[in-house]
Amino acid sequence: MKNLLFDLCSANGVSGEEGSVAKIAKLIMGTYANVECDVNGNVIAEFGKLDAKYSIMLDAHIDQIGLIITHIDSNGFVKASPCGGIDRRILQAEKFLILADKPIPCICCSTPPHLSSGNDEKAVSADNLWFDTGISGDKLKDIVSLGDRIVFDGHPRELLNNRVTSKALDNRAGVAAVMYCGDLLKKQDLNCKVIISLSTREEVNMLGARTAAFSCYPSEAVAVDVSFAKQSGVPSEKSGNIDEGPMIGIAPVLDKEISEKLITAAKVKKMKYQCEVMGGATGTNADVISSTRGGIRTGLVSIPLRSMHTGAEIVSLNDIAAVGELLAEYVLERSIAVC
Amino acid sequence: MLDLSFLKKLCLLSGISGDEKKVSELIQKRLRDSGAEINIDGMGNLLVTKKGRKRAKNKVLLSAHMDEVGFIVTDINSDGTLRLETVGGVDRKAVYGKNVIVGKNCINGVISVKPVHLLKPDEKDTVIPVDKMAVDIGAESREEAIKYVSLGDSVSFVPNYNDDNGIIMAKALDDRAGCYILTEILRQELEYDITCSFVVQEEIGLRGAKAAAYTIDPDFAIVVEATTASDIPGCDDTNNVCCVGNGAVLSFMDRSTIYDKECLQLALKTAQEKKINVQLKRAVAGGNDAGAIHTSRSGVRTMAVSLPCRYIHSQTGLISAYDLESSFNIVKEMAMKLAVI
């Protein structure tokens, strides 16, 4: 699990350019499933009883937040816009990579304290995000193009208690969980078709999942994403506890029966789980999958994560494995029930 | 071209003020076969003398500091997160959400961030003060954290280093770049004797240099430092202090020192003669060990050679290899000139 997660997190895939992450996933799932990429880059892996009428889609978004280059000035500084909901309070003097043909290290510009004239109480504004490669404008324009993505630099690191910190854990943690589920199910005799959809562009209005759900049109779906873990400043009603197992979503947009069956599956497996109750939409791919075509019954399972949308998000490997196991148990039970 | 491999080793170490031992040991190792004589004083300063081919008329001191800015663990919360205080002038805009390492066991940690999704609009623009931050090491409780971390442990940003395209991006370039220049000079055959001090505790008030200058009692001193460059978007040209890529920075005045005029003139003349590109620091800002050295005993004639460094006092600074070479050359030339002036 750790190696898979570290590989997935070390790859870079900002919304709309998820290719390098997709490649890792395709290679692994290709050993037991029919894997294809659709026009939007969604990785769709099908296995189980392929001609079965009943199909279950497990969705996890494969993209990560980042930025996109909009301007290169004559001195070689690069201006960029956010791709996804980036936290501007953490950007200054942070190290990033420009994903040109060859990755180029850069630093997010930060005005030195002695010149910021009282403005150093403020985060950098969204229309003033500059990045510094140190390379001259002429030279840089040959190697960097407008539209190139910028991502957090850095490698996954281990913390105490089987926890890890990395960029892109939102949602490579979810990707690792559904891939682990696929691994657990690959040798099982299933009565239904299982579709793992690693969808693109979630961080920009959930664009990938819309078309993946349309073309696969599964009988039901479970979205897997990360959600807030309890930490200082985060209200307990809006968060789960790290290391307390899968967060099973309960919300008006989610199918009540699926939520209940997920809880039953957790009980059967005698695993820790927690309920995440939301009053409306969930802010995940579940919102768009459930309203695709004439509607798809959809559930949601989340992995508790701290410091979301930063270069140093935190999850527990135990929670990721537990989500994979919960999904496998759920699919096995559904496979028996629907035949 | 300079061989940057030793600079990389220096920058990949952590040594916040008061905890410079690893840096000191690496420099001692590098100087082992250089013929230099090394002494360590009561504060941990490394005092190094090297004989040249000829005896110097004046005692010339080159000084760089080994310490870097960082943090110290002041308390452990009941949820197992660590409370911090800054050590030195950390750029506080550049702390939130960073990866850190804690203590001598190098425990991984993260300065934890309240998710942006849960912020009120005005909170999204507000920089969090360091005393409101906490380091998450993955511990569940204070009891668990205390097994791995002690109060007073040093906390530093995670080391990083790149030197592609003649641009060096790394942690602690202030002032490992200075340590690098001095070490590499000491490894060369020199015409005249020199003394170098690799000092501690610059970032918390020029403390190491004060003791070093007292012991060495030099006639002249050259402080080799990194200084703020703000030649970046949003700062106008009259305010950028110095520019990356325009050569070593020579100072006439900063917040801690008015520099020796004759030394400065000689440096400018020498740069012209030897075709070394240099620039003058265009602001009375910042300060460095010159403040302690030039007032040592009955006074020391002092100059500063600085490297223009963007994003100083953060996780990653940026300097150019060209400026490093320019600084190396002017420091070496001036050390030899001042020895017989």
C-alpha cells in the first residue's frame, strides 16, 4: 500500500494533464482488467462478469490541484492562475515544479519582509501569483509554454503511526484505495461487472466524472474521495478522525440504501467506520455521478485527511487500506444480492 | 567554474542557531587535508588559520556564519502537535503548510493547515502567526509525542537543493554559501596567511562573531554573507536592493554597520582590474556579523561581500552560480590585498 501510494503521489497530474498518473494505474490494473482511457483522459477499468447486466462503478478522481501558466515576462518570471482551490496562504516562497518537457524547479515569489510595508499580514492575491525559475526570459520562453502546469515539489514522507504526508494525497489516497479494492476482488467470482473509474478534472468542477458516468452508465456507483480530518480549527461535526476508518457519506444527494449497505458491510468486516453527514451536496464526484443521464444511485466513502489542498496533506495508510477492504466487501455482497 | 558539490552537502544539513554542530563537522572534514589549523572556541565557532607562501603584514579575517533560521519546540499540545517559536528572522509569510524535520532523530513533521474550504472570506487572506501554528508529526497525544520529541528540539525546513541552469535553489544558502566560499579558499594554495571564522548564532544577534573577532583580534575583516535581493515582480527597481546575476554585492552601509570606505574603494578598484562584476547594495537594510566584528575590541576595518539571494529566510532561497563565483573571486583577491596594504 505504501509503495503504491508513494508512486501515485510522486507522479504529477494537475487537472487536464493527468497522463503520468494514469500510466501508473493502467499498468497495474491492466493485469486483471480491460483498461481504456476515454477522450477526457478518464481511466476506465472493467473486470468481474463483463457481460453482466448489473454494474458497480467505483470512482476516484486522479487529478490534483496546481496552477496553470498564463504569462511569461521579459525577466523570466512566470504568472499563473490556480487550477483548483489552492490555499494562497501557503504559497509564498514555496518550491514548485513547472511541468514543461523537462520539469523546471521554481519558487513562488514572495516580497521580502523589509519591503512589504505592512502588507506581510496578507496572503498573496489570486491575480498576482508569480513564479521564479531564475532563468532569463528569452531562454525560458524556449522551454516553457503558456498553459504548462505548476505543481508542488517534494516527495511523500512517513510520519508516526503509519501516517504519510505528501502533495496530491487528495485524491491519490482515494485512487490507492480503489486500486487496492480491485486487487482484493480480481480473483473473486463476481456476478456483476465492476468498473473502476479514475476520473480527471475533479478539482475544476468535476468534469471528468460527468462523462465517465455517462458512458459507463453503471447500475450504481460509489465515489471515493478524501474529507476533512479532525485537527485544530476544524469543527468536529465537519470532520472525521484520522485512523478511525472509512467515513461513510450520508447526504440528500446520496442513495440512502447504499449508505446503509456500506455501514452493514463495515459491520460484517468488524471494522471501524464513521458517518459523515452533509446537508446537501457533498462537494465530490458523487454529486455529478448521481444526476447523470436518468440518475445513478450513488454512495460516497471518504478518507480522513488533514491540511487539505496544501503541499503537505496527511493521511493514515490504515484508513486507505480500510476503505479498500470496505469497498471489496460491499461489492461482494452486492454481487450476491443482484444475481 | 566552481565545483558545487560541497555547497550541496552544506545546504542539505540542518543547523539552526545554537545547533550548528553538523555544519561545523562537515567543514572540519572538508578542511582535513588543507594544511589549515582548526580551533573550536567555547561558543562553537570554528577558527581556522592557514599559512600562505609569505607572511601577511596585516591579520585578515574572513567570516561566514554556519547557522540558519528555523524554529524551536516550546511545548507539546494534548493532541500531540508541537508548539513553536521562531529562531532568527524567519519570513513568517513562508511558514504555513511547510514540511519540517524535528530534533536530532530527524522526525518528519508538517506545519498543519486548516483546510481552505472551511475558511471565512477574510481568513483566506490572513497570514497565520507562528505562535498559532502547530507541527503534526503523526502522534496521537502529548504522551506519544514526548517519546520522540523533547522541548527545546530544533525544527528546520526540509532541506532541498537544485543547481540546474546556473541557478541554485536551496535551503540555508544564508549563509552556507559564505561557508562554502571560505572553505574552498582555504583549500587553495594562498600567497599570504589568512584566518577564517565559521561562526555560530548570527541569526539571533551576531553572537558568535563577537567572540570570534575578540579571539582572533584581526586588523581587517571581510564578512561573506547572503543578502536580500528583491528584483522580483511587484518590487520597483529603486527598491530591489541588488539583482541576482549582476555579481557580488559590496555594501557601504546597512542596519548594523557603516563600512570602511577605503576597503570599499579598494574592492571596487580591484574588481575593475580583475574584471570581476560587482554591484553596490542599494539600500540601508539588513545587517550581518560585520556589526559585531567592526566594533570588536578597539575596532576592526571591515567590509562585506554578499550574494544576492531571493526568498532569504524561507524554506528555499535562490542565488546564481555566477554571483557565487564573482563573490569567491573578489573575497580571495581582497584577502590577499588587505594582507599587505
